[in-house]
Amino acid sequence: MTAENLISRLTKVKKTGPDRWLACCPAHDDKSPSLAIKELGDQRILLHCFAGCSPQEILDAIGLTFDELFPEKLMDHGKPLRKPFPAADVLEAVSTETLIVAMTASRLANDKDITVGDWQRLHVAAQRIMAARDMVNG
Ligand SMILES: [Zn+2]
């Protein structure tokens, strides 16, 4: 399976490097791309949703299987990749989260009401940004 094959099933795809893309995640309501895709050069494709969807959920949403993404003969080789994405891609993928933090801060600064839902979403944004840090290389 090629990355093009996968990418043709996604929306708002943006190529960020020779073997990297950002796209809207098909497994959650994604308005600005938070799914990073990387082609590893040995037929494997790495997927990471910065909102926390699992690769399985992403594949289910577009009707693909793990076997197609990771050819079986290659599963035993290759260690899991640590910090596989460049900072620019990661920042772009979590940009919606930073916007949510800024908007909530602005409401607080203007003495507007903050609902329990707003606080919970703020907490989720902080968690997603912290988790994203672990995916940055360099
Ligand atoms: Zn997702």
C-alpha cells in the first residue's frame, strides 16, 4: 500500500515534506488537520492523530486494515519510531488546541463566564499539547 492510496481517502491534505503529510483525521470531527502521516520508506506508513485517535480508529473510519498499513513481513523488524515528526508539523497539528487555550484565556480576562465544559475542553487542550511534545524530533 502506498501513502497516496491512504491519502486519497483523507480531506484537507497538505504535503509538509517529501514523505510527510497533514490531513483531517477521519475518526473524529476534525476541522483543521490534526492527523500526521509519514511514509517510512520500507512500505510502512505511520499515522498519528494529535487529538488522540488510535491508528485502528483512523483505519476503521476509512475502511483500511492494519495489514495494509504495515505489511506483515516488516512487522518484526524496525523498532517503534520515537519522536518521528518535525516541530513545524506538530505545531500545525495542535494549532487548534492553542487557539482554544487563547480563547478561554480571553474569556477569563474579560470576566466572561467559563462553563464546566469550557474548563474540561481547556484541560483536554493542555493534555494534547503536552502529548504532542513527545512526538517532536530534533
Ligand atoms: Zn482523530
